[in-house]
Amino acid sequence: MTATDAHEQEHERARERRRILADLTPLRTSAHYRRLWFGNTVSWVGQGMTALAVSLQVYDITGSPFSVGLVGLFSLVPLVVFGLYGGAIADTVDRRKLGLASAAGSAVLSIALAGAAFAGFHRVWFLYAIVALQAVCAALNSPARSAMIPRLLPTEQLRAANALNSMVMTFGTLVGPSLGGLIVGLAGYQTAYLVDAVAFTASLYAMWRLPSMLPDRKGTERASVLDGLRFLATRPNLRMTFFSDFCAMILAHPRALFPAVAVVWYGGDAKTAGLLVAAPAFGALLGGVLSGWQGRIRHHGQAILIAVACWGTAIAVFGLTRNLWLGLLFLALAGYSDTVSMIFRNTMMQVAAPDEMRGRLQGVFIVVVAGGPRLGDFLAGSAADLTSPAVAITGGGIACVVAVGLLALYGRGFRRYDALDPTP
């Protein structure tokens, strides 16, 4: 090695130590990943627009908040039911073709929404049916898309890629509904749905340019959901990633209490509740933007446990605050911690799991992410009715910290997990 090479390596190591912002290496080195990332960004914004537009249209037709709430139910049930099967299909067929077909299906459904709106066909049952079918397409698309990434990038870039992916989801969640409300107000529901359909072309183009992505399977039989669950049952480190997420999403998830908290604690209204909802999302976006330091972390299991404990602590302190801006700060810290946990959990699943199981593990991940917060909403609401919102929120945060502490005691192997020597 020459003196110049040694100097360049030392300079690179120094730059790594100073890095704070997200690592953009995956976007620079892989054209396939770059197109996929951009396409996903556009489509996530479009989906956020449609989600709000459908809710507004249902309320416009019925005038019933309960009917609007059913939109979430019609989306959740297919996502949970088909999540596991979507993962099994992704471990059987060409993932590129599955991604193309499911993205095309979502685009067609958005066109159907626009066509119905243009034709004046305003039926709630039709909107519910479209929402349910969109959830089926998402349950098929997400495992395939996630399983593609380890085939497009080297292992050392997967953590950075997951940080970039987290930014896409959070950006779509924040910007999509706001843009959807603006477009509906200016040009009607049909325009919002058409914009979503056009947005899907970016994702379709990215998928079209990808190479074939058949899973690495030794046999020819169809991948089994039960085989995926059995695999997970015998892999303690991967199993712990789900257990740790349950601690946060079920025990310390106060979102259902935000409307009551906005009025009772802060003397506010719906706008205040909106700020409470937006604060964790803003923190989550920062978690992706300020993710450069995570590249220096080797023990991903430890990082997940600490991040979940930080989530629980931030939620517990939020339950003690009565100052709005301080409360928003702690909710943002909670959102930041959740993104850190998610980045390392996704990276562990992609690195430690064999290619033939990645789709099914992502299917389980969909079920946990979709179902866990709903259970958390139910638990928080029930606890608040029996006691008070303050007891429910602070008690839930403390319970999360205690539970993750017990997991840390139980999962010694998880604490020792080394990204340089991944063991599932």
C-alpha cells in the first residue's frame, strides 16, 4: 500500500467518524436502487394523497365519523391477512414481476376512483372495496420490494439504504395528506386520484428497469407461510426484533388519546391534535436524515433495545408534561427513536436471513407494523377509560421500558449480535 492510499483510507475513516447526515452511498453507486428509491418516494406521496381524499369523500357522502373510521378497518384487515401470503409469494416468483403487477394494480385502482368521481358515482361501498383492494396490492408489493434491496446493494450499504427508505415513508406520510387536501380543495377528488395514478408510473418504470429477481430457492415447490414462521421460531435474534417492536407499539402507543389530550391538557382543538400526530412523524423524518452516525454501530441488537427504551422513556415523560411545545419535543424524540429501531431491525432481517426467506419475514413485518399500533390504540384507550390519559400514557411508557429491559436480560445473544458476523 502506498502512502497516498494510506492517506486516502485515513481520510475516509475520518469522514465516517464525522458523518451525521444520511449516507447517500446507495443512491450514488446503484442506478437500480436510485430509480427504485425515487419511484417509491413519488408513489408514497400519491398514496398519502389518495388516503386523505378517500376519507374526505366518505365523510362528504355520509357525514359520519364512524364511516370514515371504517376506511382504516377496510385497509387494515386485508393488509394483515394478505401480508403473510404476500411474503410467501415473494419467496416463490420473480419479485420484479410481482412488484410490477402489484404496482400496476394500485395504479388501475386509482384510475377507477378517478373515473367514478368524474362519472358522479358516489357510493361508500365502492370506496371501501377499492381501499381493501389497494391494501391487497400493498401487501403483495411491500415484501417483494423489500426483498429486492439486498440483491441490488452490497451488505455494507443496507443500513444506509434502510435509512433512506425510512425517509421515503415518513415524507410521504407528512406531505401526501397535506398535498391531497390542497388538491381536493382546488380541483376535486378526481384530480387527486388521477395524480396518484400518474405517480405510480414512477414506481412502475423503476420496477421495469430492474433485472429478474427470482428468489434463491433450492426446491421448486411453493414457499410456505408455515415454513417461514417455523424458520422465525428457530432464529432467536430475528424473533427478538419483532418482540422489541411489540414493546413499543402495543405498550406505549398513545395516538388514540391525542384528541382528548389536545383538549384536556392543552386547551386546544383539532389543530392541536394534528400537531400531536405530526410531531412523531417529524421526529421519524429526522431519524432518517440524521442517520449517518449509525454506520459506526456494529451491535445492532443493543441499538434496537436502547432505541425502544428511549421511545418508552420519551412517551412516559410526554405523559407528565402540560406544556404543548415540550410535549411535542418529546413526541418528536419518540419518533426519532422509532426510526433508529426500524432501520436496524430491517437491516438485521435483510442481512441475517437467507434470500429465500426474506419475503416471508417482510410479510410478518407488515403484520406487526399494521396490527401492533392498532392493538396499542385499543390498550391505551381502554387504560385511559379505566384510569386517566396521563396514567395510560406514562404507565405505558414505563411498561415499555420495563419490558424491553426484561428482553435485554433474556436475549444475551441479541445484545451481542455483530453486524460483521450476523447470526439469525
